[in-house]
Amino acid sequence: MSTSSQLLSRRSFGRLAAGAVGAGVLSACSARGGSPSAGAPLRIMAINHVWSQAIRRRTKEFEELIGRRVSMTLLTADQLASSYNVKLNASGTDVDVMMVRALQEQLVFAHNGWLTDLTDRVEGDKEFAWADFQKAPRQASVTAGKVLSVPVVTERPVLYYRKDLVGDLGGPPRTLDALMAAAQELTRRDKGFYGFVGRGQRSGAVSQWSSFLYSHGGDFVVAGKSGIGTPEALAAYEYYGRLLARTGPPGATNMSLEGAMPIFAQGKAAFYIDADAIYSSFLDPKVSTVRESVGFAPFPAGPAGARPHNIPSWSLGINTFSRLRDDAWQFIKWAAGPEMSAALQSDGIPGARASVWSDPKALAVFPPDLADAMRLNAERGLGYDRPRVLQVGRARDIVGRPLVAGILGEAVPPVARDADAEFADFLVRDNRHKES
């Protein structure tokens, strides 16, 4: 999932407005003045994603239910970021429902007062059943004690592996130590085959590394202070660095999702850990040579057990400036309700409702071992895969420095000490911004 789009503060308005208008992202006119008319559409802005596409195909059903036309715009992540900055900085009323990333921009939106508090609505609506949402994604939807978004798409890390290669190893590795041993045994660099492939890019690798960090007993922030200099974090840095340095492909420090995924898909690696949302890529004969041999397993246990992330990758919120907030809530109730969640998950789109995850019919579309892995990872998962700060991009850049050092075979402790000091200073400044 893209994490490059950083949604900025009010100070960014002047610079972003011209670019967004030039790109055609800014609406030609905003509805200003007067009360919402019966003919005004409910405007929804969303990422161009399989979830959004599926919902858009069903909007006629909602229009008939509510008696109002729906206008749904699907954009790239960069377009969505620019559009939100322009519209919300200008207190624009021409967007009602917003598809947002709770872990990437919700803190900024909350700080700027751009998201409607949904607490009373979600907790006071028995039919909506807020408690039915998985605990980790539900907690990630809360900022400063207020529910600001409702999760609709979730993801976890899964261990992709070659079933034809692990028979003599006793099956897929259940621990990180076993993963290291198996990856080293299967690596054949002289033949262009690697034991493990994964993200190694400084900022882009942080989200996947988070599960290694948690499973070593560490965290990004501990008791309000930097946690990346702790012994647990150091062990996680060194483990991941060794894994890619010893068993990964060359150039791993430049690898994002787009670089790592094809290596496994083309049969050049034995193991790969990344988002479960991309599983279908390995079953597609157009891009994959491993569709008959790919297996799926839960995230392996580390010294602190198996503690993967289970995050809301995309959520729905309501623009605080919207004049159709009641109708916007009705849309969220419909789109994230039990029936729609079950229907979409039955089509292979992982949602956030616990009841759906326990429904065999809703899981039947997934390969059985993947469904089991996803369910276990969800039960064990933490609701975040990056530091929960205002300036997420800057934080990831700092946290990722020791990762790169480990992959390059450099001594990790001194780099981790420097990064820890830098991150500690960053957290002080970031907290000041939150309070301002």
C-alpha cells in the first residue's frame, strides 16, 4: 500500500492549491452558503482500490435507500492527498465522506479539526455493532479518545512460502529462528535463488519490519519515549538485517513492495513476508510462476511470540465541513455494515468485522491455509505498523536507518544509537505540534 503521500498541515495550502488545480483535482466549484438541498449529491472521495470499486458498483442500492444521488470519485493516493489538502484547508463543503488511512493521516486531520467525531454514532447505534469490529483496527480508529474513522479494509503480514521446498524442513517455519535457518539452507546465490525476499527500502520497510519488532518484544515508542534503542529493538534490527544480508537478493536496500513481490512471484525466492492483501498476485498465471506451489502461513513467532500487525489500511470518515453529515453517516453504516462487510469479504476483500472473520462463507474465497493465517494474525495483531505521530514520513525515515545498516552488513548498534537519539528529539517536537 502506498505510504508516500504525506498529508500536510494548513501551512501547505498555498503551495498545494496551484498544483492540485492544474491537475484537475480541485472541484470547479464548492457548495457554499445556504442549506443542503434535496438535489445535492452525497460526495465521496476514495482511493482507487478494489473495495472502492466494489462499493461504487453498488451505489444505486444506497441511492434508493436514502433518496439522494451519490457522486463517488476514485483517485490515486497522491491525487487524494492533494485534493484533501486543498479542500480541507479551504473548509470545503464539496466532500462529505472521506476514505482515509487511520495510521498515516488521521492524526494530522484530527489536529486540524478536519474529521467529524463519530463516537456517539458508532457507540449509540446497536444495529451498526461497533464492538463487532476487531479490537486492533477499532483502537486505531480512535484519536484523543474520539472515534474519527471506521475501518473498511484491513491487512496483516503473511508468510508466503514454496510448498515444494519445505517438505524436508518440516513444513513452513513457525518461528523466526526456524525462518532464518531454512532461508539460509535454501539460498543458492550462484543460481540466482534466494532464501528470503522482503522490503529493504529505508522508509518503505518499516511497516513490514514492525511485526519483527513486536515479536522481539519491542515497540516504536515505550512509555512515551523512543523505543528503537532498546535491546529488543536492536535484536529486531539485527535479525532483519542478517536475514536479508545473508539470504536476500542484491540491492535489497532499494526494494519496496513493487521490487520484492516479483522476485517471489517469478520463483526466485523460498520465503517472502508482506501484506496478505497481495496474495492474489501469486495466483495469477499472468504474473506468477508459483501459483501451484505457493503456500501461506501465519507470521512466525519471535522471542516475544507471534505479534504481527493487524491494521486498518483504509477507513471512512466524515468531513467536518460537510453539510450532509447525517447522510454521510448513513453511507458509512451501509458500506461498513455487517451485510456489506460479509459480501465484500466473500469477494476476497478483507474487512474489519470479527463476525465476518468467523463466518466460513465469508472466508471461502481465500485459499484455506491463507484464511487460517489471516485469522490467526488478526487475533494476535497490533493495530499499527508505524509510529503513531503527526509527521509519519519523517518518523519512518529515522526508524529505517538501522534497518539499512543491518542489510548492508554494517554494525547496527552505533547506527541504532544515533537513530534513537534523533527519534527521541523528533518525538519531543512532534508532541509540541500536537499540543499547539
